[in-house]
Amino acid sequence: MGERASKIFADAMKLPTDERAELLRDLIESVDGPADARAAQEWTAEIETRARAAIDGTAASVPWETVKSELDARLKR
């Protein structure tokens, strides 16, 4: 990071958390472009569906030990 960016970062770190979060959103949008409202709605619906399934016990779950061993096996390939 250059000297100018380092100074801006140091100044930004002095801001309250909510202002840093807003600044971060604005910076990301300046690079990525505006958020896709339709995609955000679809993700929200998906998250709500998964949360309901987890809460009511209908979600398929896998024990952590199984997930970990499968990931370990994939990484060793």
C-alpha cells in the first residue's frame, strides 16, 4: 500500500464502526459497481429458506467430523 493509501487507511480506522462500514461499502461499490438488487433478493430468500429448515429440523446436516475428513481428503489429492 502506498503512503497516501496508508494515511487514508489510518484516518479511516479512527472513524466509528458504522462509518467505516459505510465507507467500505462505498469503496467496494466503486470497484465492483452497484449491487444487483435481484440477486440480493434471491440470496435473502435462500437464506430465509435455509434458516427455517435449520430451525424446524428439516435441513439435511452432516457432522463436522465428516465434513472435516472429506475436506482433508480433497486437499490431499
